Amino acid sequence: MVRACPICKSRRWHREPLSGLIVCSEGHVLANYRNENNELLESGPHLLHKRSLKRPKRTKVHASNADPKLYHGDRARFHYLQCLQLLFRHQVSTLIRIWSLPPEFEIICRDTWALHVLLWPKIPDEPVHHAHATSSSDISQHAQVGRPEQPAREETVPRTEDEPASEAESEESEENSDLAGLLSEASGSSSEDEAHRSQSGPEGPAQRIKARKRRAALHEGDAATPRGNLSVLMCALYLLRVPVTYADILRHTYALPYLAPSHHLPPEMTQHLTKSTIQGLSPKFPPKARKVHALASRLARNVWLKYGIRIPELNAAPVLWRAVRALNGSPLLYTLSKRLLAALDIPLTLHPSLVSLPSNSPPTPPTLPPPRRHPHENIPPELGLICGVVLALKLLYGLDGTPRLPRDDSDRLAGMPELGPWLDTLKQAKEKTTRDLYTAPSEMGVLQMSDEETDAYLSFAQHALVDPRPSINKPEDDLLPRFFPLPSVPRPDAHGDHIGPSSAFPSNTDFTATPLSRDPAALQPGNKHVVYSHLDKNGTVPEEYELVLQTAAGWARVEEQDVLTVVEVYERRLERGWRKERRKRRLESGEEREKEVRHRSRSALRAT
């Protein structure tokens, strides 16, 4: 029992912090109390010190709140590749149905896809290995969650990395130039190996950020993407010698399963996709032709170097005729363009280094031939063809504001249509293409549409955006067909069954031939040819030439600057060839004159 204060009988005591005295609640000091402090300057042998033991860190296991249906890590990457493969099979079946391709096309696509997968730097493990690896951890986690009063076992859990870094394959230095920078992409960035980096020393902040970004990616490189599927399709079509271009499969018609892939995946696969995986599978726009060509070119080159399989060149004759018809040309323009392209020595393969390869069995081991005389020409083959047609038109018409007129019937321009009516047809086709709802990008707004175009666009949007599978709809979606029923949407014939761009001109166009001129001062075809540089940013290109460039770029699905650059390169090459031939003729004529002088001198000596 607490002792009471002898003065005020209070039993509440407290200790003063400064003096150390015991005081009651009324302030009376407790007598007969002594506070002693023993301060030792040196510790004696009788004092004991408690040793501090460093205990190992214990891994705290908490119950995860994540959705068990969503996949992460290597399991998500493997599932992502499975979705890509299923979408590729849907794309193959769609092309077989729409283009009436033979059934052998599916076999070719399957083998090409297998080679495409084998060239990837890293393939994640199958889900069966993931199940064996996580079974023991799941059991221990449930046991610890069920018995929280027991201490966790002192064991270390190894930290697993999502995916080790690997060296990505880099392109050759021969493609690094101004033209290659405009018309092709780099194949990928190289990275150091993670094991080598851990042995060399501690990582810096920049290296840690790069490693974190690499682990967060779905797959290394850009081959395992929906754009890579299109490159495999192009290689398979080249193997079957189908006259196809990149623009044939890069349209907004949603006929080819590319822009809305979730409509073609079963619910058993879509329930495991995370938000980032869905974004990786669902591109917003079709890619550019030069980006798909960069992947297809790299695939064709690596397949030859590693497996000795040569992908043939483009079936150029039908594609060249389509390029001529895209500019409303005639068979005469086709013949002239063909001769001009043969003189320019344009490669028609996916990679320029595969041009001079033999058609028979490849050597062992497969090697690339020596580089061509004209490097920096890794461009889509159809771009080279349409640029050859543009150059032929430029040599005939000039396209600089000054008309060219033929003088006799043997001139090639005499069989070509007049410049004015021909340019009018190109302008009409451009306006029609601008109002086309299925071209990308479309500059037409909603207020500019007519009633028929609005109905057509709404029908197309219903066909493209609404999932046709009835089992995917949610229970609350049953109210929509009851109160807001949608009419049955027929499949669009003009844009659904035809993936590639059709010609905007009729098969037969009535033109008037270019009249002959008797004026000696009139310019003839090929005279005063002007070469326009792609580096000129002041906009000095004439309107006639710009209209032709825009039409050609829209057909090949490239930028107008790309067409201007390639045409300039061909013009420089043609100029060098012409000067070389002229110099050769001068040398030959000089040698003949020298021989003739020697012959005359010898005959004169014999006469004397």
C-alpha cells in the first residue's frame, strides 16, 4: 500500500525531473529519501555486456490481392505469343478466303512462322514449367496465412528475374545513310548481358532504369509484335509469288484481323490478358509500309544466313502494271517504265543483298554476296517500281510548268495523252480518295459527310467495333437489343472483300494524244530536265509534279518525301550512267580516229 504524506495525508507521489526528489500532490517533500548515482569512468571486469546478434532478414509473406486470372512475367509473355500465333492463323485463313489462295499457302505460312520464332532471342518457358515452379510456394503461402500465430521459418526466397537480357541483332552498317534513315528503320538496339553486368560491378541508375524497362516489356525486339505478323505474311506471299504490296494489307477495313484482335480471341484467352498485354495486341493504326518492310527485310536476310532459305523476288510484272494504272497510265507507259527500271538496276527482293544469289541450292554455309554497286536501297520493291513510273512521266512531260511537245510520230510522247486532261483525272481521283472513309489518315470530318456516307460509316463502325460473338455480351447488355435494336449489317462488298486498294480509274480512259509541234523552239521530252532535291524545305516543287508525287505516295502507302527522295536518287544514278556512256563513246570515237590516222600514214609511207 502506498505510504501517505505525514502532512497532508495524500497518497499521490511523483518524482521531480530536475532535482530527483519525491514530492506529493501538494508539494511536500518526502523525507528520509536518498537518490544515488553511480558513475564509473572505467568499466570493471564484473560488468557484463550483451552481445548484439545480427539476425538474417526474414521474408514476409502476405496474402496477395491480385487477380489470379491475370498472368504476369514469363507466363504472360508466353500467353502473349500464343495470342499472336492465333491471330496469325486467323489472318492466314482470311487471306485464303478473300484472295482465293491455294491451301498450300497455309503450309508455307506455318513453316515461315516457325523460322520467325526460331530467330527470336528468347522464348519464355511453357506454362507447365510455371505450374511446377509455383506449386510449392503456393502450399507454403496457404499454410502461413492459415496459421498467423506461428513464426515464419527462417529461409531465404531467391529473387527471380522476369527475363535475362540478351544481345539483340543489329543491322549492317551499309544501311546507315540519309536515304536509309528516311526509308528504313533500325532493326533493334543491342543490350549488355545481365550476367556479365552483375559480375562487372554495381549497376548505375541509368542501367537500373534500362533493366526495369526491359523487364517490363512483353518481348525483346519488335519482331514479336502484330507488325511482325504482317512481315511473316509478306514473306510467305513472296514465297508463293503472289503479286502483293504492303498497301494491300494495310487498310482500315478491319477485314484482316489486325486492328481489333480481341474479337478473334476466345474468352479462355482474353481473361488472362492484362491491360498492357491488350495494348500490345491492339494497335491503334496500321503501321507504315517502310516499318513492315524493315522487319520483312531483316527476316529474309536472317533466314538465308542461318538456314540457307532464299525468299524469291517480287512478281514485278503485275505490280508494275498496277503502279502504272495508279497513275492512269497506258501500256506504252508500262513499256517505257519497264525499260527504264531495267537500266536503273532496281532490286526486287526484300533485302538488296539477296539480288545476286543463285537460284539453285545455297552454298554451305550460306553467305551473302559482295555488296552491290548501289547501296542504301533497302526500300519496299513497289516503291521502287512506282518511282520508276514517276521518273518516266517526268522525262516525258517535264512536270515543271513548261510543256514538252513531240516533233514527229516516232517520239514516245506522241503516243501519250495530253498533260492537262491527264492531270485532271489525277485530281479527281485524289478528291475521291480524300472522301474515302477507309483510307488512313482521313481528313474528312463528320459535318462534311452526306446522308449516304454517314449511314455507310455507321454500318462500317458497327461491323468493325461491335463484337459479333453473342456469348461475350454482359447480362446488362440484353437491354440494348430489346429497346435499341440494330439492323442486320450486310458485309460490305466494295471494301470488305477486297483488302488491297483498287484502281480509281476505269479500264479504258478516252484521251487525246499529244499533238505534234513544228516550232523549233519548243522543248522536246528529256530536254532541260530539272532534279528537285528532297532537302529543299522551301516548297519549290511545281504543282504538277507534287500532284504526281502525292498520288504515288498514296498508292504505295509511304510519305511524299520518300517518293521524292527515291526519284532523286534514280535521277542521279541515271545521270551518272549517261555521263559514263557518253565518255565511253568519246573514247571509242577517239580510238577510231587514231586508228584511221595511223592507217592513212602507213598507206602514205607505202606509196612513197
